[in-house]
Amino acid sequence: MAQEEVQYPLDPEKVYFSMDELTLDTDEGPKTLRMGAWLNYDPVRIHRMIIRDKVLQVDTMEVLNPLVSKLRRADPDYYKRFMGLRLVIDYPGYSSGILAKIPFENDPVGFYKWWRKGKHEDKVYLSLGNQVILFQKVKMMDPKMILKKDLEILK
């Protein structure tokens, strides 16, 4: 008789550390791994459970910080969408990387030039809301700068 695998169902009240076991359903059936191993096995799913679904609580230092760095490699597009304006970018006039939020807020026209006209849309993900904010500021500050397609979004 096969031995039953011990299940560790998700406990929404528990704060998980890297050595804690967790059982989740996968395509192959229930799978039990230590939290640290889940970060390698399915980083996007674990991240969504923490951030979007808010069903999983984890220790920031032991689990969340390593997870975010794994996401950058495992799924760069998901990582960019999640980070948005908190992404560190190389931006003209700064010697090292800077949060995209800083030029977005302090130099909207320059940021617009860099992001849209400089063809850096792939470097920073702007939600529709942030695009509208940016386009409104640029339209107000330098109306000749803004592209027709971006004016369309404001209508």
C-alpha cells in the first residue's frame, strides 16, 4: 500500500518562511514543497497569491525579497507590469539607475520624450491611468510635443 503524502494546506493566518512546507494543486496533482522551493518552481503564481489574491503571507526578508529578484529573471514582462513606476531605469542626466517615478513626476515632458519618442515603452510599463496622467501633463506643459495617438487616449 502506497504511503499517503502529508498535505500542508495554505493557512491564510500563517506567515510563511522559506523552510515552511506548503501543498498546492498543480497540473500533476497536489505538490508539497518548502516555500523556498516554490519560489523557483512557480514564482509568478506565488507572487500573485501574495500581492493580488492576498491569500499568502510571507516573511519579507526570507521570501518576498528573493521572490522579486527571481521574478525579474523568470518572467521579465510580469515583473515590469508589477513594478510599474517603481522600476529602476537608466535615465538621461542621472549617473546611476533611478526610479521611473522620479522623472515621471518631476520632468513629465522629458520622461514622455524618453519613454514614447525615445522608444523606451518596453522599459517601463505605464498603466492606462498613468498614461493619462502623463499625457495630460505633457499636453498642458508642451502641447506641440504630444503625439496624435496619445491625444486620442485623452478624448
